[in-house]
Amino acid sequence: MSQNIRKKVFVSGCFDILHSGHIAFLKEASQFGDLYVGLGSDKTICDLKGRNTVNSEDERLYMLEALSCVYNVKINKGSGILDFLDDMKTLKPDFFVVNEDGHTPEKDQICKDLGIGYKVLKRIPHANLPVRSTTSLRKETPIPYRIDLAGTWIDQPYVSKFCPGWAITVSIEPTIEFNERSGMATSTRKKAIEIWNDHLPMENPEKLARILFRYDNDPGTKDVSGSQDSIGITLPGINRFFYDKGKYWPSAFESISDISTIRWLEERLYMVTLWPRPADFVVLENTNITEENVRNLTSAADLAWQGLKAKDISTFSKGFLASFNAQVAMFPKMMNEKVENIIDVHRDKALAWKLSGAGGGGYLILVSEVPIPNAIKIKIRIKDYWI
């Protein structure tokens, strides 16, 4: 057999608003062999990201085909986060290459099962060019996302009726475009975009949270979106808020806006992409909401807050994990075997973990004193100034 046969390298993605970051990634990937690109269709991207592409699939195909580092481009036949799978099985590449934002444990396992080399590249710009991403270039929707840290679900009256307590959230900058149905309050964020377009108004954040909560829940809404989504998006920094028994809106707020504490938390939180929550996922099936479980939830949130205030990683981690365990005890559907297997991979490094939002997929959030390979880092939104 000829020794000159080039290896096949496969990458897959959206490649909307083609920029220098894309080119650097594609050129680096092409060093491993002939580069085949699987392109996400317009429909797939709309389903995953909840928005239309700036450039159509035909335009994106044309631009990628024009690059000298690209050997072949095709639009993926499948749908969802693994829309490339059938095409990759047909191609039988030697390597599948992703960047850090595109890495998921599921992709890694698929490559192991298929005998394909799996490579995760860091976002390293060419020469002195700035780091680029489609999210940073679009600049259309810098509306924040939120992470629920501890105590959440207490914002639902059918939970708080057993015991009052605090919920803790963090408002984060949209440094990446988080997937739909991922537990990052994406549906409430869409409502914020409907009201305010591309920026939160320079107004009292609690007032904005009330406006957003009411807009998010039309009169007569059966399944009310908890107010922690609206609060987590609009209030900068790290916040906790207290729910009395059976109430939709908190009676007290406390915030951490100290930069050193915010940076301390940023350095210790990692996110691993899983998969979007299935469309037919119903977390409210077979619940076990009891006074004991709700008390465990509220005491865990208190412990997590103590750890945050003191920048005590041991205390914070214990509260963080205990809160998640209490959530799962109340809502067993949050967890499944696939998620458990991914948690097992990180038990040797992570001090604590939880799923974003209602679980079933989305993102695995890890607390660790050591770097988690190929995980996403967050940027907490600092205090806005309003008159």
C-alpha cells in the first residue's frame, strides 16, 4: 500500500459569520490530513440555538469550499447536536477534531466506539489576531444567561409550601451561545430579548426582574416559569433571594458584587456540554417533594452561601453538591444513567457537581480546584450602574 495516502480528518459545525477563529481552527485541523467539513443545516442550527443563521447553508457551504485548507464540505444529513453522526460513519475518518466549546463526552465516546481519533483544539488565534467567536462577533444579544447554583426549585410554590428558603443564582456573560433546552434560562432570555432587544435597560435590576417575570408568564399560565430565571438574568453578580411559603416572588435579596469573590468563583466553576434536554422530557413526573427533602434543599443553599462569602471551597462544595442531591431526591427525572456515567469521569478532579436547570441534559457544572480538561469557563456579569 502506498505510504502517501493522506489521512481523513473530519470537523463539524455551524461556521456562521466566517471569521479568523474559524480559519485558525480549520487550518490547525487540516494539519492532520485531508479536511472534510460537516456543515450544520439551517434547520439544525435554529433548533439548537433558537435563532436563524446570518448566512444560509448554501452561502456557508460556498465560503468553506473556497478555503485552501478544506478538502471537502457537505451539509450534515442528521439533526440535533449529533447531526454529523451518519455522515461521519459513512466517511470513516481517521480523526474527528473539535474545539473546546464543541467538545462533549458523548462525542469522545462515539469516537472510541468507532475507532476514530478524537482531538480537542484550544482557541488559539493566528499571530497577533484577537480571539474570535461567532457569539462575540454577532453582538446582537448580549443579554446575560444565568446559572442556578443552589436552592433553586424553592421558587415554585409547590416546593416552598413545605419550607421557606433561599435560592442562589449567578448572572453570566454570553461568552458562548448556549444550546436551547439546556437549563440556562434560554426561554426566559428570549423573552428579555423580545422586550429590550439587545441590552438590558439601565434600570433597577429588581424592577427589570419583575417586568421580565410578568412578561414571561401570561395571565392564566399553567406551568409558571420560576422567578429565579428572571432574577438570575437581570441581577448582576452572585445573588440569593428568599422565598416565603407558597410565594412566587422573593421577599428579600442579598448580593455578592465583590470582584475578588466573583473571580474566585469564576476560577472554580467549569461546564461540560451534554445534550439538549429532549423535547418530550417531563421533570415533574414521579416527584418526591417532601418536607424533609425541601429542608435539605434550603439548608444546602445556606451552606453554599456561607462558603461563597468566606471563599471557603470546602463549605461551598458541600452546599453545592447537597443542593443538587436534594433536587434529585425531589425530582428523580433530573438524572439518568448517561449523566451518571459522565459525572463518574470527573469524580477524581471535581469537588462537587450539578446539572443546569431541570436536568435531563444541558450542561454539567463542576466545582474544582484543578483544571477540568476541555471544559467551558464562565464570565460572571459584574454590577451595572443605573440611575
